[in-house]
Amino acid sequence: MHFEYVYPDPDTLFTALHNYCVKALQTDLETEAKVSCYLSGGSTPLPLYALLARSELPWQRICPALVDERWVAVDHAASNEGMLRKHFSQQADFLTQLKGMKTGHTTARDAESACNELYATLPQPVSFCLLGMGGDGHTASLFPHAQGLTEAFQTTSTCKSLTALPSVVTGSLTERMSLSLAGILQAKRIVLLFTGKQKWEIYQKALHCSDKAAMPVSAVRQQ
Ligand code: 6PG
């Protein structure tokens, strides 16, 4: 089932999304000892993370994990894991539970099996996967025509390394680890979050796009 919610302003959007995420976690925790959730990087979700970081949630029973990662050290300004650790710096249990994708391996490709082994330890269910969308139609780090994208669509593994084509969206951060399509679809609920008219138009295109290599977000939306 797909539901589309359009909000008139950011405050209304993030209040509703915060309530949705909290309810998803609380509902699953009524029947599960532990759950996971997948969180994206980028800038759009930051108001949500600020709200979640102030929420009274049993983070000791919730395992947050990255949707994707730029292949940089966690203390690098572009690290998605670093961004999450900064936003949740007051939630000790969140910081303990958070599973990142960045390993000590030189390349994301070398880290694939270690990353998949780590993600295999995540408690099920994944209550929600929060995805963003770029203006180029990417989601997670499934970038258009990226090296590794076909495998990322086809693999049953949860995590897949990719090398994006350099673009204004990727900048120099082309080496990535990402949830594969199968990894994204493991989640009980998938939220695709974006703001602004330009991304709305990209989304409308993705609804009918038949070339998922050109608009990877369509591979998720058309499930
Ligand atoms: C990343 C993100 C990425 C993000 C989109 C949207 O590592 O860059 O995970 O997939 O969700 O690029 O980014 P903005 O929210 O900043 O527009």
C-alpha cells in the first residue's frame, strides 16, 4: 500500500512524520523485544532527527542503522553516521545502539561482507526505513547509472557498495555503501521524505519512469 501525504509547511510535515515514526516504533515494541530502523543522511531529515532526539523512546530496545554512507571517516564533515551521532549526542542509548556502515576497509567494496554481517545482526523487524530523494532521482545511495547499481537492484544482500557518477549532487563523494533495493524492502514501512516543488516534480516523473537505472527512486516507489 502506498500513501501520499502533502503538507503545507515544514512544521506540519515534521510533526506528522515524527508522530508516525514514534508510533511505528512503539507499535512494534508492543510485540517485539527489540526493533531496528533505517535512517538516511542528507539535510532534509534533520528536523525529524531533532524531534526524535528529544523523544522519550526506549532506545536501548531500538537499533538505528544507516540507509547509506559516504566512504569517509565518521569524524568527516560529510559522514552520515557522524551527522546522526551529533544530532543524538544527548541520547546515550541511541549512540550505543547505532550501527554505521563505515568500516576500516580501504574501499566500500572491500567492506561489503563485513557490512552485511553487521546488518544481519540487526533485530527484526525494521520498523521503518526513512529515505530521502535527490534532485537526480536517487534514493539512499542508489545513484543514476552508478557502478554497482544493477547489482544493488538484483542482490538479496542487504548492503551494496556503489560508485556514483560524479555530479553536482554527489560532489567528490562518489564512493558509497548503501542499502540495496532488497535491503530497503526489508522494512515494514518505507517513508520517502522530500520537500519542495522541484523534488515533487521529480517524484511525479518517478511514478511512471520505466528506466530505474536513470531514476533509481522509481525502483522503490514502483514496488
Ligand atoms: C546521502 C543521503 C541521500 C539523501 C538525498 C537527499 O548520503 O546523501 O542519504 O540519499 O537522502 O541525497 O538529500 P537532501 O535531503 O540533503 O536533499
